[in-house]
Amino acid sequence: MGERVPKVYHVATTLNWFRDAQSESFSEITVIPTAHVSGEKPNFEQLLAISFCFQGHPITFTKRARGGYGRVFNATVPDIPGNPQFVVKLQKSTPKAVDGMKAAQNLKDCEVAKFKVFEVMYKVTNSALEIRDKNYLVTFMEKLDADCSQLVLENDADKQQFEDFSRRLLRCISDNKMTFTDMKPENIGYRRTHGNLQFRLLDLDGTDQFVFTYPMSARWWDKRFPTNTAGETAKQQQTSYAVAVTKLLVYTQSREFDQTIREKIHNVLKYKSFEKFLTRTIPNTAYDPSAKHKTTPEYVEVPVGENPEFLTPEERIKRLRFIGYSIFDEYAKRVKGMVITLLGTAESLRRRANLHDYI
């Protein structure tokens, strides 16, 4: 047998559409275009380490999380005083992911997101004849304390800071003619510094996508779903609704709020089984179990049937109203009213278009 030829991973960048971040720390991150590593199977930490540097110094990557969205790493620069730290997301470069990141660039100007993204191509060679290109998007983001599902609002000042961020975020999305239908506490990160809260959007490529966790109606994605009196499309309406739900859920994480009530609100607003929702509300094609990670209507469609787990906007309103107003502070009470109003609009528009939600 001949000697085994080790795989060699060469790095090259093909990115030319990214508008650089204004933050000084991000501008110091650069790609190493001619690096390579030999070995049978280098891990992603090694591949990232040979791909990037900070002010010419090596960056250390450690695994943090993995999901259908890609891989997430903590990144540090141990040779630099102060040890700069980042969170890095690695995902396959697809047309949808690239479009999402292009759209997300507009969020930087509104101070709701700070990041720098590279498109990296790894050329994998394991023989004289076989060369495969693997393309990834690598996004450097600020290191924050956690996402907002873990945030405890200490006082009214915390609530007001989150209120200000939510308004700025929704205005930025609207002004840039974007949508973000899957807004939720997990998609917003926070950092507490000297008693002040700073928020950033985490799911940067979630802009203008067709996904959701808190649907205002099972039928909002239907092309027949009408615009509202303000001329907003269904995706714009779903964006406003998802932001309002996110605010309500975060406000109910204040110290004085009964967490059992928060769970009741969450259960009313969240569709519990997304897989069943897709298989029962989107018509005309068959469900593909191999595409579980794909959560948009073009992948999963079957004939509409009765679905006991899904609630119409009208039923959600009834259950929300059953949760008494006396337990809500002024912030949560106001947002709860906004959620109910948006659900009421969705219900009337759904009925006008004769789009049936099954209970």
C-alpha cells in the first residue's frame, strides 16, 4: 500500500460584500489568506485558529454550542493585554445565509448589533486528484453575559432600558424595510455594566426569513393574508407581534413577577409542537423527516387537518385575558394590551380572507 497522503486545509477568502464594522476592536480582526494545516481531520477550532488573527496575534477558539444554525465558539486573544474576547458563529455559506447577513448590516447603524463577518473557503486536499471547496460564513460578535431568556429585570430602570432597545430595534427594522418574524428573548443578548444594561441582536441572519416561534396566526404566511390598515404585510405584522411578545416575556422576568404566571403566558403564546404545526397547516406536499432542521414552508407541506394543539388568535386572546391584570406592573400590562390588540387584528384579517385555523 502506498503512503497515506494527509489532508491539507488551505484558507482563502472570497468576501467582497461586507461593509466593515465601525467598532475599533472588530477592525483589528483580519484573515490569514495563505495559511494551511495538515492532518487527518483537523477540528473547527484548529481551522479557525489558522484562519484569523487579532493585530497579528493568534486567536484561541473554544467550542461553546452547536445547533441547526451552525456552531458557536468563544474566542480570546491571550497575547494582548486585556485579553479581547468575542463570540464566533460558524455556518455554511448558503445564498439564504448570505442574504440574511447582507440585510443585517443595516442594523449596525442603529446600534442594535455589532459584528464582523467573513466568508471563508477551505480547500481540502487528500490526494493529488481530489480537491473540495468548503465555504463558511464566520461571524465575530461582541461577548455578552447571556441571552434575554436568562435576564432578570431588577428594577424599573432595567425595564425602561429594554423598552428603549425594543423600540429602537423595531424602528430600525421598519426603516430599513426588513422583517424579523422570529424575534424572541433567546435572540437578544445582554451585558450588565455598572448597573446599566446593553442589548444586542444575536440572530443576525434571521432578518427577512420565513421562520417563527410565536405565530400570531397559523395562516399569516399565506399569500392571501391581507395587509392591515397601516399597509403592513403579513411578515411585517408578524415582526411587530413577535417583538411585542418578546417584550412581554422579558418584562415578566422581573423579580416581583410570579414565574408560574410567566409560564402560563409562554404556553398560550408559543406553538408547542412546530413539527406538528408544519405538517398540519401547510398544504399540498409531504412532510420530509430528513428536513427537520428546515423550518420554512417550502420544505414541509401536507393537507390541512384538525390540530388540537394550535390556538387561533381569538383563543389566545381569551386565555391571555384570563390571566388577571392585577399581577402585572405598568410595563407588562401595557405590552400585554399591545399583544392582545395585535392578535385581534390578526383574527379579523384571517377571517376576512377566509383562512381557517383549526382547533
